[in-house]
Amino acid sequence: MVQILEFEREIFALENQIRELVSLSHMYDSVGDITHEIVGLHKKVRRMKHDVYSNLTGWQKTQVARHPDRPYTLDYIKYMFTDFIELHGDRHGGYGPSIVGGLAKFDEQSVLVIGHQKGRETQEKIRRNFGMSQPAGYRKALRLMKLAQKFRIPIINLIDTPGAYPGIDAEEKGQSEAIAKNLFEMIEIDVPIIVTVIGEGGSGGALAVGVGDRILILEHSVYSVISPEGCASILWGDKDKVVQAADALNLTAPDLLRLGIVDEIVREPLGGAHRHHKRVAILLKKALRKNLHLVSHLAPEKLIEKRHEKFRKLGEIGFEITT
Amino acid sequence: MSWLDKIKSKAGLGKKIPVAEEIWIECKGCNGQIYVAELEENFRVCPQCDHHFRLEAKQRVLQLLEPGTFVEHDNNLSATDPLKFKDSKKYKDRLRTASKKGMSSDAVFTGSGVLATHPVELCFFEFKYMGGSMGVVVGEKITRAIERTIKNNTALIIISCSGGARMQEGILSLMQMAKTSAALNKLSKAGLPYISILTDPTTGGVSASFAMLGDIILAEPGALIGFAGPRVIEQTIRQKLPDGFQRAEFLLEHGLIDQVVHRKDLKKTLNQILSLLGNTPVSPPADKTEQK
């Protein structure tokens, strides 16, 4: 079943009307030629989509980013790569199913692709823990990135997680250490790393695979230090204040570009990625190709130097020196 | 003053002496009454049960560094509030209130000093400043301290006491995790020691970045240390957490830290570690180019 978000309701209603009208005109000759009307209605739908989707609030974007029909990592892998072979395990007793990783061909080039996987059907959702990784997922990701480094293969990371899993076992196995270690190591993995936020960029669990040379974000994705729900309940003392919290957090793609966190926004087809899997994958592939090209010519030392510079500067607009 | 008042005042029972709460404090560990002066003398550790009370940041300097050696750095950095964040209160106002209270250093103090005979860069958190939360200023000061350690060829000690990233700075505060961790990689390559000390509490973005990246990680007894806060975990898994969960001793048992160290032994332990790490009779490895 298609899930319709509150602000999409009118769009879907009009689309249904058009479909009914078309099928009526096919069934009954008496309807006559209504091509002109239909064309007009299509235009109207497009206008509506444009109006709705270019004015989404932070909270609405969060809902789009979490949409259950939105393409996940494995969908992008299917559409953007060939010869994908999945590689499992952190080699320290952990499986890490919330993050998938493996080698694949991107155009003619070998790449390593890593991404959070939320799971589509109920059983898979549970198996994937809704994309909330245990430490094993981050450790697996790091193991694979080191493998890519060894064989001089560029890395493509896709971010889509509510956050790192908050659970007893996760703490016992060192969730903090696993995330910290990735931040520490990724800065010096001397092959190109292109990161894209494809859905939800949930805090440390997102950043743990989010250090790279180019950081992209899909138009309706979000990236934040805390979920709007978490922020609302802590700072407003009211978990229903999500609209205000999402606004205050500046978590949308344009916010992130303005704050210098992401380098590029990748446009989604009109109406959002959740309605056009293949088309958004084509757009993302184009962007990835361009961004890989931007950094591929750099010598390993230069690449690392620039990556250090990039992360050293983060947050510069957030402080001043007073005398 | 009547004779009775005189006796009362001598016995410390008179009107003019401060109220009882200020002299005696109830220990959260054993519920016993502790004489405040005795508590202060004992570095705010309960003399009966060893419960470690939170230490004010500046007391760390007194405890660990040689008198007169501490030079504070970068206390002229202040947050600019680029998100113009406002919840029930404006972030700008929160910052203003804090600095009016004389806390001009944001949530962390950083500076150089000498511990026993070792020159060190020391960073220590002030929990009273917005729960020790890490925003851009904290991230920048820690990064600068790391860079100073490399420049001065010394050792780094960070005493964490923080609830994590500062929500009011949104994504910018999250990125401080990456910024500080990246700087620590450079420190590591320089072959200089970093000792991380975890105190109550060390959670969230602070624990998931520099706090867990020490060459040596020590924790104070009973300190709450974790990625997610206990309340969040309880709400997620909908069950009660086991006793002692996420306490320093729990982390030790799970192989996540090197030692739990009583506050009174902290300086001695740090001195010992720095001496052992600094005493290197073996020649350093040849650098990579020579190996080729």
C-alpha cells in the first residue's frame, strides 16, 4: 500500500481523478475527446507538486526522508552499480546487518559501496533493526574501507539511519568506541570517499560512515545531531513540538549547504524520491560520477591533506574570537 | 549577647552561623552526612563510601598540576549562534546568562601545565556550563589543544564530563566529533600520548569521539559512561536496565577502558603512565619512505 503524507493528499487525489477520467474516456465514446482537459490537469498536478515540494518545512522533509517507499541503499545499489558482491561481518564476532557493504562496478570502475539499510518488509525491518546499527555494523564498514584502501578502490557511502542503536548489547560492545574509531580512521583512508545522505542522517550513527572528501545530500534528505522528536522532548519538554524542533535544528539540505556541512544538493524528481526510484538513482549516479572525478586525480597525500582541511574548518561560522 | 548565646555560638549552634545544609551534605552513595570541608579536602570524594562527587573544573587544576604552572588558552572563543536557536529560551540568552555567572570559557577549559615533571596540555570540562555539552567552541578548543600538543611535543590529557553534543548548535556540534577525532589521528601519528579520563557523566557525542580514543582510557569510580543515556535505552527496549549498567566498573568488565582510578590516585597514576610512555630506549621506527 502506498503511504500518503498529509501534504501529498491533494496531489494524490487529483492524480486519482485524472486516472479515473482517462479510464472513463477509454470506456465510453460519449465522453468525447478530453485530451485537452487531461493535459491541463496534468499541468495542474505538476504545479501542485512543485508548490508543495519546494516549500516543505523541516518536519515535512523529515517525513519524506523517512518515507517507507523511499529508495534504500540496496535499491540504489541495484540501479547504480553492476556486479555487486556483498561482504559480511566485522571479523570480531559481529554481523552488522543494519549496514550493507560490498564491492561493485560503477561504470567500468571497481568501487566499495557501504550504506545503512532500513528494511522494507516487517521481517526485514526487524532483521535490519530499522537501520539502527550495532557496533558491529560500524566495525564492518571500517574493515571494508580498509580493504578498499589496500586495493586502491574508491569508496561510496550512503547514509540512511535514525541513529546508532541505543541498547544494552550495543553499549556492552562499545557503541561509542566503534563510532569514534571510524571518525578517527576514516580521515586518513587515502582513497576517495564520496558520502551521500540519501534519507535520514541520524547523528553519530550517520557520521560514523560520513567522513569523506565530498559530502552530498539528496534534496529531501535530512541530517541532524538529534531527531526532532528527541530534541522536542529534551528542550521543549514536549515530544509533540516536532515542527518547531525540526525548524530550529536546521536539518534540511539547503540549511546544510549554507552551514558548510554538505558540498552539493542532488535534486530529486518532482514529487520526491519515494515515487521515482529509478529516476533518482540516475540523478545520483550522475552526481557521484562528477564528484568522484573531482577528487580521483589527487595524490593520496593530497587527498588526505584536503580531507583534514575540510573537517578542520567545520563549524568555523559557529564561534568568534572576542578580545 | 546572653551567656547562652555565647555558648551556642562557641558550639556552633548560634544564629549567625550558616544553615546546616551548607556545612553538611548528604552523600548520594551511602546517604551518610559528610562534613563539607572534609569533602573538599578529600577532592570531593565521600570519606565513608568513596562516592565521587562532581568536581568543579578548576579544582582539577589544583589536584593534578604543579602550582602556578597552568596557563589557560583560548578562553576568548565564544559561540555565535549561527542557527539563531530558540526553544523555551533563546540560545543567545542562555550563553549570556552563563557568561554573566563568570563562566567565560564555555564548557571546557584548555591549557598547558606541568603534571609532576611532565609538561602536558590539559582539557577539562565544566559540567555546570550547559551540561558540559560540546558545541563549536568546545570542539575548537579541544582541537587547538591537540594541535598545541603536537607543536610542543608534549602529552594530552582530556578529562571529560559531558552529556554530549550541544543540540542548540545542531549539525555544527555533531561535526565537532569528526573534527576532534581527525586531529587526534595527527597526534597519534606524531607518536605523542593521549590519556582520556572519563568522569560522571561522559555520554553521547563526547564519548563517541575523543573520549573513547585515548591511548590509555581511565575512568573515575561509578562514573556514568555510554553512548546513549540510560533513559533513552529504557524507552527503546522497554525494560529496566541492570544494576551498575554503564558505570565505569561495567565498562572495565566489558573491556572498554584500561582502569578505574580513585580520584586520590589519579595524579599518581597519570604520572606513572606518562613516565612509562615517555621512557623509550628503543629507537623509533624508520619512516615509511626509508622502508621502501
